[in-house]
Amino acid sequence: SVSCVTPPMRSRNAFSSLEPMFCTLTSCRPPFTARSRTSVSVRTTWEGRPAFQVIMRDVTEQKAAAAALRYQAALVTHVSDALIATTAEGIVTSWNPTAEKVYGHTALDAIGQPIDNVVGAALDPSAILESGGVEQAVHRRSDGGALEMRVSVSRMTEGFVLICADETARRRAEQHF
């Protein structure tokens, strides 16, 4: 399949236009895998005659990488636990929608803050990792309400990722029975 975007025509004759034309091409050849290409064609002259210079680029890997990133972003957005990324110094760099619901802070308010401030408790990701990577802790919502949390920590290249599972309801049920 081919889809093209042409610039607005400046004259009645398409061949007199010096504007480039951008196309996306999807082709299937043995071993029957689809490949996506973009092309740009520009009107020029060659050996004194009118011609088109066409430049094609395979963008299959770029499209696959973009799709993988969209999928991973959807996972982070829709997971049922609070996912929080921090720098090595404990400054929040990412705060998913579940973290907003659990803790009561928007991502805008949480990002750039020390992790201790936004979870309402002392939290040292390095210490959690050294003690096995998981801890049970009491955190506080923005309104002061207590949260029974299970915190899992993993090291990233430039900091940590924390998975904070709200176990408040389960703990209440255990105490009740």
C-alpha cells in the first residue's frame, strides 16, 4: 500500500512543481514480512531533462519501536499498582495514574519532589534493595489517611523503580477475621 502527502499545488501542472512529495510505502516480499518505507521525491533535472530524485528509507524498525513504547506506556498507565520512578537521590521522576489515586497527589505535584514527601513516610530504595527488595510499610495519603503498602524496588540505570501495592483492604480483612 502507498500513501502520499503532496504539498499544495502552486501551479496547474504537477510536473512543474519544485515541491517535494512525501510517501509511505508498505511492501511484502519473501519471506513475506511487511516492510514500511518512506520516500521523498523532488523534481530536478538529469542530463538536461526533467527528472525526479527519489530517496527511500526503511522505517519498519522505527515503527516497531514506537509501537513497543506505546504498549509499555499503556501497561504503566493501566497497571493496578502505584509505579514510581526516582533518581538515585530519591527525587520522583515518574508517577503513574494509580499512584495519583492511591496517594492523592497528581503527577504534576509529585514529580520533582523527594519520595518521602509524596508517600508520607521515610523510604530508602537502596536500603530496601539491600534487605531483599521488598518491604511492608505504612504510607500516608495526601489527606493523612494510613495506607498499608507492600513496596518492591528495582534498580534502574539512573535511579529506582518502586512498585507500591496497596494492601490496606486485605490487612483490614485479615484483622477482622
